[in-house]
Amino acid sequence: MSEATDRSVLRRVLEIAGEELGTREVPGPQHNPRILEYHQATQLRAVQDEVPWCSAFVNWVLKQAGIEGTNNSMARSFLKWGSPLKSPVPGCVVILKRGKAPFGHVGFFVSWARPGFIEVLGGNQSDQVKVSVYRDTDVLGYRSIQSTAA
């Protein structure tokens, strides 16, 4: 893929993810059907929106863009996916540590918020799809999606 195509794919991924902004969990016994749809993008196929869904969201977005994800509900599964990047580019996958291993968080890099902090568009961020700010010291890796494009 050419660099221009790469940028186009990355823009498309952010566009698809951005269209989902505001999707949130439903409190109580009901579940948001859209989040349940995200869950169908992983082998877990959870049936509750309270089940951690950041990886399901990333897998779903990639699938919508015609890109094969990990099909795995664990955020850290993306550490072995695609190609590693030394520096992030908008739309690349970012994997963050969260709590103790093996847990983590995954989303799409948007931009540098300020020195030492990045903006990430992801699912299950305060129980919704939103852009949140994270410390760059929590980053486990940035991954290129281009090498896995269908």
C-alpha cells in the first residue's frame, strides 16, 4: 500500500469510530444493542454491555473498514497484531496498560493532547465511546493497521 492509501485507510478508521461517539452502556438489566453488536466482532460474543468492550469496539471498527482485527476480546491481543510503530499516527491502534497484567485498554490514537499525554478514541471509556486523554507512559505499543488491510 502506498503512503497516500495508508493515510486514507487511517482516516476511514477514525471516521467510522467517530460516528460511534456517544454510544454508551445502558444502566440496569437492559443492554445497548450497538455494544452487543461490537461484542460480535470477537470470539467472546458477550451478551451484556457491562462486559469490557474496548477490544470489541476496535475489532468492530476495523471490520467495518474491511480490515481483519484480532477477533479477541483482550485489549493486549493487539500487541501481536499489525506492525509496531515507534511514533503514533492518527488512526493507528494504541494499546495501554490498565491495572495489572493481563488487562489493558485499546483504542485509536487521535493526537497529542499536550506533552506526555495522548488522545484516544475508544470504546468502554467511562462506559461509552469517546475521546479520552491518557499518559503516554501508559502506552504499551502503537500498531500500524496497514499491513493487515484486506
